[in-house]
Amino acid sequence: MKREYNITVFSENNIGLLSRITLIFTRRKINIDSLTVSESAIRGIYKFTIVVHCTEDMVRKVVGQIDKVIDVLKAFYLTNEEMIYQEIALYKVPTEALYDSDQVEKIVRDSGARILEITREYTVIEKTGHKEETQALFDQLNQFRVMQFIRSGRVAITRDPIERISEYLRERDAFLMNMD
């Protein structure tokens, strides 16, 4: 059964790694729904958060293949229930919509969004939430002609109190010290 999975990949910041990782998905004909890369809590270690919709068998094979890529320290996969995640969305609407009615302001307030910038021509609104929430706000605002819309990739952390990469690095360091 297909479902949404969050793949987390930890690596050092090496040129070409993103290309090698995405090629694994291309070869297996798995579409990436969301991809975010940033520094992690561990200095010098970067975290890729990749969202895919596939079977558990497929995600297990992909993660196994990613784990074998040179420069990848470790890769994991988790379900949405095992993660805390958010996305950010920006909406640009004509400022005249704010002046013509108080409806835009009410929609922004009711959705927990906030106004970032107001100019004579446009107003930029920001919303943080899950994809369904940011899409719902788009649908509401679009009655006022959304001029531009963008949604970020997912940012996510595990619900598990111990980050797996920290545990993995400790085990690896202990193993390497025993080899000396």
C-alpha cells in the first residue's frame, strides 16, 4: 500500500551529492514530492528531508541505496506520525483587496497567517502549516486573485527524543576507536 514517507539523509556538504541522490529516485521512477536541505544540529552535517509517496518496500530499497552513496553518513525513513513537520507558504495579493473589504484581513486572522509586507500594489501574506492548511488558505485568497504563490519544502524533526544520526555517529566513533 502506498503512503507518504519522510526520508532523512545526513551527509557532509559535498558537491554533486544532491544529484546522485535524486538519480536514485529517477531510476526507480519515484517522484519526489518535497525536498529540503539545510544544516543540521551537528556542526558540518547537512540534513536532506525528502518526501515521497510509495510503498514501504520501495522506500526501504531507496534508503538502502542512498545509504551506499559515498558521502552519505546515514539515511532513514519515517512516517508522518513519527515526525513533526511544517511548510511555509507566501501569497501575494493585490492590496486593493484589503481596502475593498475586511474579508482578506479576516481570512488571514482566522487562518493564523500574518501579513509580511504591504505596498500600494500588493500585500504579502505568510502561512506556516501542513500542505493542506497552506492550500486551503490559497483557495480562500484566490477569490481576490492571488498574484503569486509559493510553498516551501517540508522541514521536519522526529518525535523520537534521540536523533538517530547522533546515536549512529556515537556508535561509528566507538567502532573506529576500537579498530585503532
